[in-house]
Amino acid sequence: NDLIEQGRRFIDSTQLFDMEPPEAVEKLVDALRVCSEFKAVYYDYNAKAAAECPSNPWKFQNSALFPRLDAFLERCYDLLDVCKTVTQFQKLITKYGSTMDIGGNKGHELTTYVETVYKDFSGALSKWKTCGYDVLDVGQAKFADDFAAFRCTVKELEQRLGGILNMGFDDCGTVFSAFKLIDSFGELLERDFIQSDLEMKHLQLIRNYGEDLKEVQELFSSDRDKSARSEEHTSE
């Protein structure tokens, strides 16, 4: 219980969604690491006691010892998922605070779609800031419903972003512009629904890249042969 309370003070749920997402992720990771190491040390010494003192082993019941700590760990993992999601969706915003700008013939339309997605995500995130309870209180049952609703919203937004990326790919006139589009979405491409939507586009991009390399090779070989023939003619 003391370990849990120290973890709650360290993370500070009242500030969790107001601090920078990378900082929130770091705090949650540290708390998870310490609590997990505590359990690991316990199990190590429990095993040593059983091996070295078989006549007087530890009599703690593991099933009765860790339920609350396990619940706290699970809550931290859920919050870590939320904070990592915030970090990824912030990729949609430039350092100047505006939504990323997508180029191409449909660039303005796609950029507007991205703005709508980020606005909807910000709305889902704001619900955590105004939830009215301590998100690190493992006795707070409402968290499970709120977390499930948040994940459902994120999945729907991922599907919309996948559609936007597909339209962006179709609008790209060159391999360079396609790679630039991929780079602009960064870590968001790690989201499951976006990955599944882009799998075929990745294969097409690799094929297009191979065709461009083949064309460059052919141009190089052609110009090299022309240069060689020109040098031969000059020497004659």
C-alpha cells in the first residue's frame, strides 16, 4: 500500500493530463518499473527461502498479497496507453500549433479532414481532464468505462486517418511526395488500424521505388554509352 501511494504521489494524477505527454509517459514508466521490480525481488527471495529453508518457507499467499498492486499496475498501463496515444496524435500538429499541411491536388481537402480528426481527438482527451475523479484510484470503477470509450473513439479516428492517408497516397505524383507523406504522420503509422489500411500502399510504394531506380539505371547506362561513343569518335 505504501508503494502504491508513493507511486500515486510521484505520478500526480491531478497534473497527468496537463504535463507534456513525454513527461507523463516517463513518470508512468518509472512507476511501473519500480513496482514490477518490487514483485520480482519478492518472488526471487520467496524461491530462495523455499530452496534454502525447506522446513521453514515463507508462508505468504501470493494470491492475497498482490491483488491491489496488480490493479495499480494495470491502471498505470492503461494510462500509459492513453499518454502514448496523445504523443502520437500530437504528430498531427506542427511546432507552430497548426495542423500539418498535406500537399497535392487534394491537399486542402485532406488537411481539413486532419484538422477535424485532431479536433475530435482533443475532445476525447478533454474528457479525462474533466472526469471528476482520481484516475489512479484503483477503487474507482468508472475508469474502466471511460477508458473503453476512449479506446473506441481512438479506433474510429485511426480508421479515418487511414482513409486520409490512402487518399493522400493516391494523390501523390512521385515517390518522393509519398515518402514525405509517410514521414509527416510519423509514429501514428504504428497504430494498428492505420497500419492495416496502408499495407497495400506500402507494397505499391516499394514497387514504384523499384521502377524509379530501374529508370535511373537505364538513363545512367544510356548516357554512359553515349559518352563512351563520343570519346571514341573524338580520338579518331
